[in-house]
Amino acid sequence: MIDLHTHTFFSDGELSPSELVYRAKLKGYEAIALTDHMDQSNMDFIIPRIQKVCEGLSREYGIKVFAGIELTYVPPKLIAEVLREARKLGAKIIVVHGETPSEQLPGGTNHAAILAGTDILAQPGHITERDVLLAKEKNVLLEITSRKNHSSTNAHVARLAKKTGAGMVLDTDSHRPDDLITDEQALKIIEAAGLEKNDLAKMFANSRKLIKRST
């Protein structure tokens, strides 16, 4: 499993970075990104602290660990600016919280995040085909999520991504220990979205390419 969207107690997760990574190791994870909810108010505090532990955890637990960020509820017109600032601060994986139907995100968030060149658009919800085509053009990966309150639109996202050739990744948006999943559970999640085993392999390949490009 490669999981590039997770949360620690630096935002609304339950676990410390060290515990989250160790539990991911026990699940058989290959790589994980720690992407707490952030905006301009807190990212200069959180990103350096996550960075402090990544190298040691990677070495000691034999799992690749990356400092990331999930830009959350940032006004669409500010996303590009905040994204650039996050990269300067050292965020290796940048996720933007997309327009999931389970929350009321500012309209235009999906489009602005893709234009800004986020790495992953999380929980894209009822994303339009126009924005999916733009994501393909901008090499932005669309997230299929295992998180129950956001997964209702997985099939919609998967269908449009397959139709257009846009890239997808599978992430958990983990907040608690039992949010982490195994490869077997991952397969069940993507099958529920109308995808197949070879699609999961492509998703993991996309995650590996993103890691290589971002680090």
C-alpha cells in the first residue's frame, strides 16, 4: 500500500507521526505521506516538525515517509499562492481538499487546485469532465478514497478518469488507526468504484511517479 493522504495529531488525526508510521508499517505499507490540514496560519509551524521525523522513521521502520500538506478550505483565488508557499517550506506531497458532497467547500476549489498544479486533488466529489480533462493536462492525480464519508463519489471520479485517461491514486485520508488499510482492502475499495486489479497497480505506479517527481 502507498498512502499519500493521512493525518496526525498536528491537525485532526489521533496519532503522533511516529505511531501512524509504525502502524502503517504493520499494515505492510511501502510509503506514506503525512498531510495534515493546513493553510497559511499553521503550515510554517507543522511542515518543519513533520520533516524532523521523516528521515529517522524511514530509516528505522523501513517505510518511505514524506512531509506533506492538505490545503483545506483555502479560498480558491488563494490556492496557487498558498501552494507555492507550502513547497518553499518543504512540503513534498501537496494535497488539496476537493469538493466532496459531504462538506460545503468553496465553489471552484477543484478547478483552482488543478490550475495551481496540486499533486493530488482529494475527494473531488462530483467533479466535472472539464476539470478531469484539465487534471490530465496538468498531471494532477485524482483521489479514490477509502474514507466512508467521502467515498460515495468514487465511482463517478473513476468513470471520468477512465474515460479521459486522467491519473488516479488510492488514499485513505486516515485519521485513526483503523483507517489504515491493507492491499487486499484496497482492492475491494477500487472494485466497489467499478475498477479492477490492474487499475490498482496503475494507481500505485502513479503514486511512485509522484514520489519520484516530488523528492
